[in-house]
Amino acid sequence: MTTKMVGIHQPNFLPWIGLIHKIAISDLFVVLDDVYYSKNQFQNRNTILTKNGTVLLSVPVKKNKSNKYLNKIEISYDINWRKKHLDTLYYSYKGSSNFSPFFERLEHIYQKENTFLIDLNMDIIKSILDYLNLESQMIFSSDLQVQLGKTGRLVDICMKLDSDCYIYGGDSSYLEREQFQEKGIKLVSQNFIHPTYRQNYSNEFVNNLSIIDWLFQASRQDIRTYFLSEKESFAVEYKKQFTMV
């Protein structure tokens, strides 16, 4: 197998910086769309910072007892959540120095009436990558027809993509490492360290917000430079770790 570093993750709504970081450092990123939908998790909501503290922006979804896979979850438009989201974002960030460029992109996305949650989430993720001019090759796990099981699925994905490196984020205790070892697939930590930047309404930095908090308050070039630097550093560390005799 050739060296190909694969990252795998669900497509979250208004994702946090860590998800975009994983996409940026991956040679190939797999959108994990054929897993069970987790109610009231980051698949349909995320957090921003307002003058009144942190606020959750949530996308309501239709109840569906027959199919609970993420790529089949439909958005509900029974309430006007799109206006509420845009109003909250506008009044929370309108004074930020870099507010308008990405907000205009969000407005365009919100004007669409996507049927499925995953389409909304992917529209936002792709818009973020395009805004930052970050090139990324992505594929959906549902197109690979892989086996089930937490570790088995990940190993199967790597095998089908001819990858010898799986990038994991955070705690890896849930992984059955021997399954990767049997197939010659290396495990490497994403090693994400949350960047800090100037935030409105906060004397003490607030971690783990949606990346839009950063996009509104820092320059596009500075954020792009961060991700490119992280990709380069990750590649160097990977080679150092796995080419030492």
C-alpha cells in the first residue's frame, strides 16, 4: 500500500475547528454518513458566543422510526429556525472585523431548503473549505459499502482506500488496535491543539465553539495559514514517527 493518511468523521453542523483541522491534514477525508444519527449531538447543532454567553444553534429534524442513519435524516421546517439562526449570528457578530464575507455565504446556504441534514452540513463544510481555499479530497463512507462495527468499519475503509495510516482524534481507547496492526495500518494521533484568537464578549478564551466564531473574527489569510502550517507539521511528524529505524 502507498502512504495515504485518511481521516474519518461524521459531517457535523457548523463544525468546530477540530473537524476542519482533521480534513485539512488528511490526504483523503471520509465523510461518515452511514452511521446512526445521534439526537441532539453535534450532527445537528453547535455553539456560538454571544454577549449573553454561549448559545446553541440547532437544526430541528423530522422523527423517523424506520431509518435512523445520518444520511437519511430529514430537516423539519415547521418553525422558522433559519431566520432565528441568521438573526442570532448577525446581532452577535456584526461588529466583528471579518463578519461580512462568510456571513454572506451562510445566508446563501440558508436560503436553500435542503431535504436532508447531511446536505446542509456538507454545504457549510464545503463553503468553509472554499472560503479558506483549502483543497481536500472527500468521499462518503456509504459509497464504499464497508462492514459494520466501530473498529471493523474504520479498518475496512482504510483497506478499500489503499491507506496505511488512520488519523484518530482525541481518545483512542475505543479502538481495537490489533485489528489495524493485522492489516498493517498505522494509527497516528491528530494531535489537535485548539488555536486561540481574539473573541468578542469574553475576557477568558472559550474553546470548542463552531469555527464560524473564528471565521468572523480573524482574517481569512491568517486562518488559512494556520491550517496549511498544521498540515505541513503533521506530515513531518508522521514521517519522523514511522520512518525511524
